[in-house]
Amino acid sequence: MRKFVTVVAFVAAALTAQDLAKEKLLARRAAELDAYRKLAEYIKGLRISSSTTVKDFVTESDEINAAFRTMIKHARVTDVRYFKDGTCEVDAEITLERVVTELKRTVVRHYHGSTWTDEVMENIKKHTQRKVIKVTGSGCVRDELLNNPQLMDEFISRSPSKRNDWSGLEIWERAHPRDRLLAKRAAELDAKRKLAETIKGLQISGSTYVKDFVAQSDEVRSHFDHFIKGVRITAYVFYPDGRVEAEAEVTIERVVEELKRTTKMVRLGGVWVPQTMEKVKKYTQKRIIKAIGSASLGKKYTKGRKVTGVREQPRRTPAPAMPDWANRTLKAKGQGIMPEEAESVEAAFLAAERAAFADALRKLAEQVYGLKIKAQTTVKD
């Protein structure tokens, strides 16, 4: 009888170890795929010329697209980490030199035309300063492993585990790892979106802003979007109500350098030259631009939560009286001059129209600033 019990226990242990190995492979595979996705997104946005990117080349044919995917899957995995919350992280990287080499090889093997050549692919090195492209992908285990504490202890890496920023927060601890990753990802995207809006609001001259430059052409907008994708996320903050905030930041110096590089690649002429972009530093005191994005776990975790204690209702204060100008409509008329150095009449007209619109906004702002909130206080104050 004792032998029989021993054999059964041994078989159960063997099956458990097999399940653990399978789950670790699945979690790692999910993290690898996430890393490959991030690498592909960034590499597709790399500039080949002022008006073309790697994405344009990849979409030439199914053979080229397949070769590109193969290159991404052969990126080097530098580290794999397993954490007690059921998530797995994979660090992957690929050198810019290898990207260019593989693209040139793809041109020879699969491209039948004259647009893409070895010399054209070499231009990628001129348009980016990064020598190594690094990303971190995330994945998580399935529910079966999360419900087995013994297996989870064995799942954790032997290397030091990170301390989770949400440790001690009940709603985050009971959340599924996949939902945590999705919430973090949503907060990252929101932070980068807000950072882009802040950068677009930077002043270049008396009546022009970065957003005016970005709106000049699709090529400029594509440059700007790719730059935003590469912005670094510096911190995450988790809250007991299921919210998460991500902070993105970039130095003003890097913004100016990117704008100057774009003016060299996309030659618009007129005021859009590298020297003009240097003026951004004169109109802002900030050296680092930051933006905070937010997201939440969703109603699945937040609805039906019991609130302990009685919350005192705040006293309602009467609404302040509306000022006499509240129902007025402010209007302003701007003027713009057609530049003589424009490439065509249509381009000159568009430039004048943009200048007139900016002039109208400036005059409108002056009117708003002059509105009085109190006897001695204006909106400008």
C-alpha cells in the first residue's frame, strides 16, 4: 500500500512540473511576441528618405513582408524575467547595422524594381542616431497557474524580483495580470498623446507653433509621430481605485534636435529651417517636458465595490454671479501676407491663410486676456 501511494505522488509531481514548464514557455512566448511587435512598429517608422519609411518598402510585396517578419523574429533576446504576479518580461534588441544589412539582402532577393537599392537603404543610418534598438515585451500566464500557489513559487525567476508599485493595493493584487498589462499600456499611450499635444503647443516665433510645422505635410507628421513613439516612460503610479498613471518625458534639447533634423529631411523652404527651430528654446523656460497619462482596470474590477464608513457630503456653495461679458461673442480678424519665395501660387496662398489664422488667434487671445474677473483682476492675471 505504501508503494502504491508513493508512485501516485510521484506521477502527480511529474505532471505538475510538466505543466509549469509549459506555462513558463507560454508566458515567455507572449512576452516575446509583444517585444517583436514593438520592434516592428519602431523599425517600420525608420526614415529611408524624406518621404519614405521602411513601412513603404515592407508593403511592396508579400515576400518582402515575410522577410521582414523573419528578421524581427531573429532579434536577440538579452534577458527573461518571471515575476510573482504571473507576468513575464523579455528584453530584445537588434542593431541598426543589422537592420540595414537585412533590408539590403531583401532588396536583392525579393524586390524587382528600381526604387529600392542598396544605396537607398544606407540612408537609414543618416536619419537616426540610435545604433541599437531595444524594447521590453510583457506576457502573462494562464489562469490555471495563477490558482496554484505552489507552482507560482517555482515560476518566479531565481534572480531578484522587482517590487511591484501596486503592492498592498487590493484591487491591483486581485486583478488578472493581463488586465494590469493592458491598463499600463493604455496609460502609456495616453501619456504619449498628451506629450505630443504639449510639444505641438511650443512656440517657434511670435505667431507660429510646432503644431503649424507638423501640419505642413504628411511627411513631417510621420516624422513627428515616430519621434513620439520613441519617448521614454519614466514612472508608473497605481491607485486604490483601479487607476494607473504613466509619466512620459523628453528634454527640450531633444525636441529641438528632432525638429531641426526634420527640416533637413523634408525641405519645405520659407521659415521652416533649422535656425528657426532653435528659437523654441527662447519661448520656454522648461528643460524637460513631461506628461501624465491615465487609464483604469475597468468596470469589471471597480463596479460593486463596497465603501466603508460614511462620507460627509460637502456643502454646496452658491454659484458665483456670471460676469457681464459671459454672453458676449468675441471676434477677431487676422491678416497674412503671401510669401514671395513660395514654390507656387497655391503654396503662397496656403502660407498666407495660415499666417492670417495665427494672427486672428493672437488678437482673440489679447481680447480674452483683457476680460475682468474682478475689479482689479483680469483673465491674463
